[in-house]
Amino acid sequence: MIPTERPWYAERVPLGRSGVTVSRIGLGTAPLGGLYSAVGGRQAAGTLDAAWRAGIRYFDTAPHYGAGLAEQRLGAFLTGAGHPRAECTVSTKVGRLLVPGASAPGDEAFHGDPGLVRVRDYSAEGVYRSLAESLERSGLDAFDVVLIHDPDEHWEEAVTGAYPALARLRDEGAVRAIGAGMNQTGILTRFVTETDLDCVLVAGRYSLLDHSAADELLPACADRGVGVLVGGVFNSGILANLAPDAMYDYAPAPQEVLHHALALGERCAEYGVPLAAAALRFPLRHPAVTGVVVGARSAQEVTVNVAHTSATIPEELWAELDALERDRR
């Protein structure tokens, strides 16, 4: 019998004040662009198909992911039969143009198509060019959400160039929502308080290992009605595959981080809860968080992530995990 009700993670919820909705769990496509290791085309298509069949209807991509490879693969999937575009929400990013140049597999941690290099450009002209190229690359006729990507050292250009350009595109109806996506909270908080963004995507800064987004960013988003998408819930893998050689924030995990992750894992094991399940569910406890974006490189990883959504996590465990964080601070 085909279930008539959506699982909770497939529920469509409003993204801030934008009118856009996303599923509570979204699929991040960085792994499909070859993050850390290459992913074949058939495997990438199987990953996307598994997410769709599971009810996931929010997909996040970027030119950065595999130098355009992730956008190509996502677009080919969504323009194929059986995937009505109106049923899903898609975000991409601006801030890195792709230009011909000498590159090699593994550049910037991605094993995507060689022959293209990334050039930072947060100007208005760069935004228009980047978005046009993303549309051509993906074969999509529009993106629902466009995010300014990693403007860490480029605040002035991003706020005076990229942001007004995206606001203009939003006013014209070319995109439905605009935001910024980063691995830090300081500049995201400035965007929220100094501009009129619809949403933010904060990666790695609201997880079981790092609660820093709760200090200023999440309260600011709640005050201004800005949607919050949380990525990097596994902090580059350590919370999904706890091992001595685990990765944390795209690099080998420091010993202090590894020890804290082990302590978290021990608490979860006492309750029979996989650490990865707690990591996936943790951000959604905060009322300001709209949804979680989880990357996957195979259909099996999608299946495992979806299984984690059904784990029963008692309040007593959350209390113990919160206490560990307080003691750490």
C-alpha cells in the first residue's frame, strides 16, 4: 500500500517571509560534485532518485561543487521524466565564476570536471553572469533561491554588489528568495541585520559540536523573520562516521574535537541512538531553524539518513548532550 501521509522530514515549511517552501530535510549536492572523492554519473543519479523517492523536495547546489558538475547532474535529473519542477525547491549560489584554466581533479577538495578554475566575483555583473551560466549548465529555467556564497573576505563587494543585484532579481520575479550561505556566523549576522535577506544557509556552526550560531545569528533571524537552513550537521563527517581519521570542517579532526565527539557518541550509545541521528535532528530543535541540508554521495547514504529521521530521541538524552556542551564551554 502506498502511504498517504508524508513523513515529517518531507513536510513543506515556509522559508522565512519569502513565500518559498522547503522540505524539512533537503539534499546537499556537494558530494555529487566529487567532494573528497569522485562520484560517477550513475551513482549521482541514483542518489538523487533515492532522495526524490524518499520525499525530499529541496535541493541545494552551487557552481563551486565540482566546478559545475553538481549543477549539471542536478539539472539533468530534475528535467527528466517524473520530477515535476513545480514540486521541488532548488537553490544555487553566486560569488564564484568558472573560467577555463589549468585545474586538476581534487582542486579545492573536489574531484569534478577538470579544466575550469574558480574566480571570486561578488560584483553585480558577476552575479548576473554566474546565474546565467548556472541556468545554462543545469538546463533549468529558474532557481527558486539564490545565495551569496562564502563572501568571508569580500563583505564590501558582496553587500554593495551581489546583494543589490539579487534584490533586483527578486523584485523582478527572476528569483523567489535570496540569501547568503557561509561556514561562519559573523558576516551572516551582518547580512541579516543590515540587509533584507529572506534566508541564510549556515554550515557547520549549529551542530552537536558547534553551537555558535545560537549566540547571535539565530536570534537575529528569529527577530527579522529570516529563514534558517542548517548545513554541515555532521561537521564534514565526524558525526556520521566517528573514527580516528575523521574529518572536521574539511580537515582532519583535532584531538580535542575528536574527544568531544567520542563523548557525545558514548551518551547516544547509552540510549541506543546513533550519533548521526542525533546530529541530524539537533538543529531542528531550535525554533528559528527552518530545515536541514544533508549531503549524500550514494543512494545508500540517503537511505541511512532517512532512517535516522525515525529514531526516537528521548529528552533525557538531549539534556545530557546539552550538558556536555555547557561543560565544554
